[in-house]
Amino acid sequence: MQRGKRRIATAVAAVVPSLLLSLSVSAPTAHAATHNPIVFVHGISSSSSSWDEWVDYFQADGYTAAELDAWSYSWSQSNVTTASQLNTEIKNVLARTGASKVDVVVHSMGALSSRYYLKNLGGTAYVDDFVSVAGTNHGTSVASLCSWLYTSCAEMSTGSSFLTALNSGDETPGSVSYATYWSNCDEAINPDSSALLSGATNVGVGCISHTDMNDDQGVYEQVRDFVQ
């Protein structure tokens, strides 16, 4: 009886290492995120919901929900305040995902706070790609309609002290890859060329309205290809 038990124990001892090796080879391993997380920054009189369609598109193209961060902020406040909040948001995204950098995709006035973050708050160390979609990078005369009501709108007015400082020197600082997508019939940006940045990949997308720019699937596909 004892001899039989010893034979069984010996057989088990011989099989277990092979079984464990087989399991270690066949078991799925954890993978790091395959994409930089994307932080979406909306514009004036808007919210994170303005990115709903593009978030769906990115998920359909393989991004996880954790890699897509559309957040809301108080758009009437100074873009300087929003930039500070963006700084915190990006650090939270990096901590949550374990990524070393994010991509930042912005619409309209969202370009101003995001670029302030890049230029003045050390953001170039944490951003890989920056994409401005119908960004009011050099202001717009249309802002005169609301400049007396909101600080953010006054800063967006052509020739404001905020824009003069933001666009002084290098408009595309650091090792970040910059792209702008602009329309030649954007009713909210006057002149249309305000959307362009010196040193960026500037892409004209034809005649698409300002509010449709970050819903449009064709523009989305170009943005997706740029950040991947």
C-alpha cells in the first residue's frame, strides 16, 4: 500500500511542473494600453457631450472607454483657470491609466486653455499629440458678441492681451506633434485662417460648419489617423 502511494505521489510530482508550464504559456497575459489616452476639451457654450459621437467612433476603432476622457468645465471662466484644471485632469488620467502621455483633442475655444497648458504649465512633457478642430487659435471677431459677458470670450477676441501672449514666440512648443483641422466656411471663426498654427500640420477640410466639425466622420478619420 505504501509503495503504491509513493508511486502515485511520484507520478503527480512529475506531471505538476509540466501542467504549470503549460498553463503559464497558454494563460493570457495583461497588456499595456495600446493607445495614448485621449483627453477631449470642448469649446464655449458646450460640454463633454459634444464629443459623444467621436467617443463612439474611437471605441468602434479599438479604443477602450478608459482611454477616452471627455470632461466638462465652466466655459465662462478664464482660459487660464481652465488650463489649470486641465493640468489636474491630465495628471488624473495618467495616474488612472498608467500611461506616460496623453493625446489632447480640442474644439473651438478649447484650443486656448489647452495651448496655455502646453506653453505655460509644463504640458509638453505629458502630451504626445495635440489636435485643434476648428480652434480659435488667433481669435475671432465673432467673440465681440459675448466679450462683455464672459472672461473666456473676451480672451478669445482678436487682438486680446491673452492671445497676444499665447501666440508670442513658438506657437507649437516642445516635442508635441501638432495638427489643426479648419473649415473655409466656419461661421464662428473670422477670419478662417485664425484656426491655423505656425509649425503645425494644418489641414483644410472643406466647407463644414463650426458646430459640425467635431461630429463629422470624415474629420474624425483624419484625426484618428494623426493620433495613432
